Amino acid sequence: MEGVKKKGIEERLEELNIQLPVLADIRMPFEPGVISGNTVFLSGQTPRVNGAQKYAGIVGEDISIEEAKDAARICTLNLLSALKGIIGDLNKVKRIIKMDGYVASTSSFKNHPIVINAASDLLHDIFGKENGHARKAVGLASLPGGAPVEIEMIVEIE
């Protein structure tokens, strides 16, 4: 992350024309993330925009792969916004350690990795591909609020 780090993550976001969303307080009985040592465990984020699900449904049934990929990108931006709220400055990020991606899909849908690749690609654009992360992409029958995608992350900070 040295090449990106010299420039700064905030500057990189601006360069990519990415503005992090302001997350609505949805009053859940858990935190958006917790810090343990130099690791931040982020709770799952769905594709909420201004407090409402932008997409709701099942991938392969009423949500297209392109819509699901957009949902994955929104989840990722929501995660970064939550992370910034927790640590104050994204320049403290050393690396994204792991991303877990969940796709609400039909039993015949087999392209979960393609959906979650949209989130991985976005992280590579922001933090640099040389700072890759471990990942899982799985399908489930349903997700909270009818979301087609939910993503959580584990992040190492300085």
C-alpha cells in the first residue's frame, strides 16, 4: 500500500470520484465495527442508500448480476464509511485482511464470485491491487431486509 499510502486514501477516493456515504443510524443492538488491538472487525453492510435498501430481492430471480455487482460496490462504500467513523482517518488502514461476501440467490445461481468481485475490484482501485485481501463469496436463501448482497470486512490498522 506504499504507493497509495504516499498519496493518501482520501486523495485516492477523490481521484476516483468516490464520495463515501453518510450512514443512517438504523438503531441496531450491535456496533458497526469493533477494534481489537490493531484489527477492526466490521459488521456486515447491505446496499443501503440514505437509510433504505437500494436493491431488494434474489439474484438470479429478480436481481440481475449487474444490479448485484452495484449492490456489492454500495456495500463496500458503506463499510469504508463505517470504518472511517470508527478510526477517524482511512490513512490509518494498513490493509484489508479479509472480506466475506454473501449473495441472496436462487439455488441454481453459480456466479457468487462474480458479484463479490465488484467489491474486491473497488478495494483494489482504492488501496492498490498489491494489497489484496482474503475472501469468501457464498450464496444464501435470504439476507436482512431483503438485501441481495451483504459484505463484512476485517481490516488491519496502524
